[in-house]
Amino acid sequence: MSSSKYEDIIINRGVCSLFGYKILIYLYLVDGLLIDCAPNQLKRESSKFFEENNIEQVALSHVHEDHSGMAAWIQQNMNIPVYLHEMSIPQALKKGKYPLYRHIMWGKRPAFNPQPMPDILKTQQYTFEVIESPGHAEYHKVFHEKQQGWLFTGDLYVGTKQLVAFKDENMKDTIVSLNKLLRLDFQTVFCAHAGVVENGKAALQKKLDYLLDLQMKVENLRRQGMTNREIDQKLFPVIPLITRVSHGEWSSYNIISTI
């Protein structure tokens, strides 16, 4: 991992890979507030970053292991609160159990004991509204600093054109969440995997437009009598490597079946 400055935000970036499939991991440290804490696979780099910076509290956008994998280390080594959606706390209290490919890519996710996420997160300089944003996961939060025009989106954004979805995702929920977030006052999106998106509102609108267009196509094909499997094969004829490696945990079918 390497770190750099974006105004008052310390940005820490790492890379995880599986069979040549690489995913970037971005952590954001804002005036003592750490947003997400990286997978355990990046333990050496992440722990060094944590030790070298002043971290007073941790807010996890959701419980997936690439966002919460280092939470147990933080609790064992730093006397600071770790916040998570209250509905995900029972899952966090147990060691993460998931398929081998995710262990290879992200590492283990030890059990940890988070506190329920408050509605507002405050630092000395900033105030973040914590907003429900289901879609990528049922229990997912984003963090909005209205005065600065910042929106920390966890995994809700990632990119404008989505070709696969995780088994936990629900695209109808994503559409609702994007519509809600686009009513907020912000300019810059801070994504856990795409990094800093300076024209963030336009990017979120572009993703929403893509999903609405896809939804319309799917509904038209359903009216013609096609099944979700047939629609998936028609609209996404190429099966990506991640779908094969994950045995369908990541797939375009997960988009079609929930949109």
C-alpha cells in the first residue's frame, strides 16, 4: 500500500489479485475517522498505515471481508471504536466463512465486536451524515459530508457500467439508493475500489442511467416470454473469469435476476 494526500484526506491504496484479476482497495482517513479498514490479505501494509497515522474511530460501510478484514486487528491493537450497521453485528461476531477463492483474494476475516453505527459521525472538523444505502449489500452505509461536498460510497458505486454482481446484491435496491443519494449535495465521490471520483454526482447519475436502461431492456424481454437465464445469455453472452472462479457468486445473472 502507498499513501498520498487529497486535500485533508489521507488516501491509502492497496491491490489484491486472483489469477490475474486485480482489485484496488482504497482506505480514507479523514480527521481521525477511518472509513473501511481493508482485507486481512493486506495486513502488513495496513497495520503499518494504521500505526503511522492518528486514527480515533472506524466506520465500516458494510461487513464484507474486503472492508472489515482488519477490524479485529484494530480492536486488538488500538483502543478505538469500530462502527458497523447494527443488523450486521451478529455476522461480525463470528469468524467469516466463505469460499476458497475469497480467502485467497482477501484473506481471513476474524470475528470482531463492533458498535452500532450512529446516525451522525463527528470529528474535530467534520460532520458526516450516515445514510442507509442497500444494494451491494442489504446492510450498507454511505457517509456524506455536506459542507465539503464529499460522499464516501463504500461499494455502492464502483463503476458506471456494471457487468457482474455479487450474490448479496439487489439491483432494484441499488437503483433506489442511487436515486436517494443523487438528491444530496455533493461533488466528490470516494469509492472503496474506484478511488476518488471528482465529478462524482455525474458518475452516480451515469450508473443510474445505465441500470434504468438495462432494467427497461430486461422488462421488455420478460414480456416477450424470456426467462432470466435466457435474458442473461442474450444481454451478457460472454462469461467473465470471475464468474467461473467464483462458481457464480459473481455473475451477470445476479444482475438480471434482481433488476
